[in-house]
Amino acid sequence: MTVSPEMAVSSNTQTLDFDALVQLLEQIFLRHGTSTEVARTLALNCAGAERDGAHSHGVFRIPGYVSTLNSGWVNGQAVPVVEDVASGFVRVDAGNGFAQPALAAARALLVEKARSAGIAVLAIRNSHHFAALWPDVEPFAYEGLVALSVVNSMTCVVPHGADRPLFGTNPIAFAAPRADGEPIVFDLATSAIAHGDVQIAARKGERLPAGMGVDSLGQPTQDPKAILEGGALLPFGGHKGSALSMMVELLAAALTGGNFSFEFDWSNHPGAKTPWTGQLLIVIDPSKAAGQNFAERSQELVRQMHGVGLKRLPGDRRHQQRAKSGAQGIALDAETLANLRALAQ
């Protein structure tokens, strides 16, 4: 497999087109033990995040994927087992593999059930999710469907009123179509800040805003390294974010048959980074609803939001960066690109 030439090169930055980045990431995943199908799915996910400016879940994640695969913690060759269990319910056993290939394996059946019954649920268990969550739901909105997904992660968040971490960052993602524009999409952690953003801040030597986390003694800190090295994150919004994080544990783990954020132990797998948990997706066909066309109603809500002074909708920045990357390529600093190429060898 060859990688197409960079679109532009400077002393510190090199620019690749999307397909070239996907091919490079595929080479890395294949080199470190995944199947062709898994490599393609993960490469598209990571390259898409980088293209859209979601850097905490783009190529920044590749070393974590590699160290996890090399540790034996996750099965990069897993073949998901799809189970058709009810008119509006699909289960998938990811086989200790990644969640995105499990979603891909069940996607056609999930959409078929949602269009038939008006709503369908996909419960993924025995899975590892190490990526942004919005790429899992956005494609459904392009098909005119509404999608909601939750996934739990490893223990790193202190519940409101507690003194030790228990929950994961436990994100929630939502996507809905609208008539005259890109889908409405958001992806938010129920922690005060995403774990990946803390890692990036630590790498850059930056301090965090107040209220993001605590150190190993449970004291408030703005030092990202103190949070990562024995400390913990806090939920956003105090008890409100904590309640949502609890909900995600129940939906993504208890309901699917996956692990709670506190139930797995990777201590015998040095280098493991991926949470071994579960994921739930709910997909709704709005054409079954009464009243006006849903996408037109969505557009009316957007119009009213703009009318009261809102300048940017959730997802707008990603879509703008996606267009820019399509025109100008995806810029990576020379050191990052060199490291990626080394991992591919």
C-alpha cells in the first residue's frame, strides 16, 4: 500500500489529503495486528477526527491504539457477532474488539429496524471505545434519522459529593438532520473536560481552568499532570453532570451487558489505554412523527436560535474545518508525521 504525496510541505508542517492520511493510519493498524476491516474502520475514524479539527481524538490517539494492541488487551482481529433479538432491538458482542467495527457490522440492520418500527436500539457489549463519539451518530442524520449514543469509559471522574473517582468521562452524542444545512450534532463529556483534552494540555505544559479536576489528595488543581497522575476529573455542572454520568453507566454498561467503568482491570496489560465497556445507540425515524417535516422543524429552531444572537451551533466549527481540510489538506507537524510513518514500518 502506498501513500500519495503530500499536498504541501514546509519546514515544520506537512499537509496530506484525507485519503493519504487514511492509508497511512491503515498501515499502522495493520502493522500492529488488526484485521483489514478493523484497520480501515479505525483509520477512517481517526483521520476524520483530525480532518475536522477534533485533535484530541485524531492522530493524537494513535500511540494509545498501538500500545493497547501491543499489550494484548484488545483483540484487533475480533469479528463482531450481531444478534437480532426483537423488532426494535439489536445486540452486538464485539468480541473484546473495538466498538466502531461492531457498529459497522450492525448498522444496516439497525437502520432497517428504525425505519420499520420508527425507533431501534443497538446495544454493544464486550467492546473498546477510544474515539470521539460524534462520528458514530452523524452519519445517521445524513440519512434523515435522529441518533443518540452513550458510552462509558475508565474510572477517572469523582461523582458529585464523593471523595474518590468512580465514573468515566461518559460522553453523550446526538445528531439530527435539518433542511438547509449540515446536521445538528453535539458530543459532550459528562466530565468537566474531556480526558483527551487534559492529556493535550499536559503535553503542551498548559494549565486548565478552575473546576476541572483534583489532585491525588482530592484538592482542586489546574495542573493537568496532577489530574493524570493519581488525581481525577470532576463532573460538569456538579450534581447535574454527575446524574447524567450515572445514567450513561446504566445505559452503556448495565443495559448492554458491558462493563461498568470500574469493573475491568488492565493492570496485567502494561500499555493498555482503551476502556473495555459498552455502548448504546438509539436511532429514530422522524418520518413516523406527526406534524411538519422534522428537518424543516429543525431548521426553524436553528433560525430562531440565530435570531436571538447565537453565532455558532454545535458542530459548526467541525464542519467549517472539514471544508477547509478538503480544500487545503490536513496539516500535521513534521515530528508527528515522522512518528506516524515510523509506527507504520
